[in-house]
Amino acid sequence: MKLTLEILTHDLLAPVRHGFFTRKGGASTGLYTGLNCGRGSSDQRDVVETNRARVAEAMGVDAPALLTVHQVHSAEVVTVKAASDLAAIRETRADALVTATPGLALAVLTADCQPVLLADPAAGVIGAAHAGWKGALSGVLEATADAMRALGAGRIRAVIGPTISQRAYEVGWDFMEDVTADDPEAERFFAGGAGGKPMFDLPGYGLARLREAGVDAAWTGHCTYSDAERFFSYRRSTHRQEADYGRLISVISL
């Protein structure tokens, strides 16, 4: 029996088809129980492909049209212009995709980092970005918006999906120095934690950078770390000393 997938959406992206998929409804078991879509995990490959096929079906596209890249925490963006590009995209080292081509679904994988889905419905341009702190600091969100504008986008909307929240994201002082080195005002995204170390507001930081780039942005408000039933979390798995972790998928399509 196929279990029902749980798909989170946001009105800001309407009427563009999109979804932040939780871990519910997948075929994986053990540490990966649920909808693990990460080819980079140690989960069974055929099970991961089954999960991805279920996502593609839910998004109304063929499995090969569900596009992801080899994510590396960069600011690199892939512009997908034709079906002939599909075969090479899977191994491309990048952290965002954009397209104006109907019939394609752009996806990113996360397990605490920000999944960001973007759209200009009037222009028929969409994007998807993987934005952990390194990628966000490097400018992946701004680069994604720029790539969409190069395809004709004007008024871009963006939604940050389930990500680690500030109350769960303790970091070191060197981390804080890296983030505030070029922008001292970014200190506002840090607060003191119970352990005396800074707590970083990753979605707040992402929202600020999107808005500064002229993008209308929102966050779904879901914390990956604090809800193990619905979300995978790299940090939670590390704290539990687990051998690996699953990856969530977030998708947008034309």
C-alpha cells in the first residue's frame, strides 16, 4: 500500500505548483524511515529512486524531469533551458536551478539547510535553491534571483521551507565572525544561548538577504531539528550519534 505523502505549500507561491515534502509517506526504513530522497545517503538506491518517483508523480512530471544537482554549498546556479540539458544536470556541482521551460520540476535536498523555492508566476520563471549558511553567505539567493531575472522574471516571490530554527542552532564564535565580517549588521541574527555560545537565526538571515535582493519572501515556520516525526535533521542525527541521516526534498514546477 502506498502511503500518503505530506506536502507543505505556501500562498505566496500560488498558483505555481510547488511543495516542501516532509519525510512522511516514503518507502525508506531504519534511520531513513519515510521519504528519503537523498542519493548521497547510504540508504538503498532503489528505495531512494522509488521515493523520488513518488515525488515526481505528486508534482505531475515524469521521474527524469525531477531535477536536482550535486549540492556543494556554493553560489552556483544552473539555468535549465531545454530537455537536452537534463542528463548532465544530475552531476553538475551547484546549489540552485532556474528555468522558464514548462514540464520541468526543480528540486533541492536539505536536512537543516534552507530549501528556497522561487517564482514569478506572470513571467513563467521558477527557481529552487539550497541555502545553508555557507551558500547564503556566498550569495546563492541573490545569484538565483539574478538568474531568474535573466530569463525575464520581474516580481519574484520566494518561500523558505523547513529549516533549522534559531533555538536549535548553536554555533561557535568563529562562525559568527565569518558571517559578520563583511556585514556587521548581521550580528542581529545571533542571540545568546544557554551554553554561552551564539544561536544563529538562519531563516531570518535568509529572509533578510532575499528582501534586500528585491524578492518578496516568507518562511513556512517549520523547524527541522525539533520535529523528528516530520523532518530529517543533520544536526539532530549528529547529536544522537547516528551513522547517517535522510534528506528532505522541496520542489517547484511549471
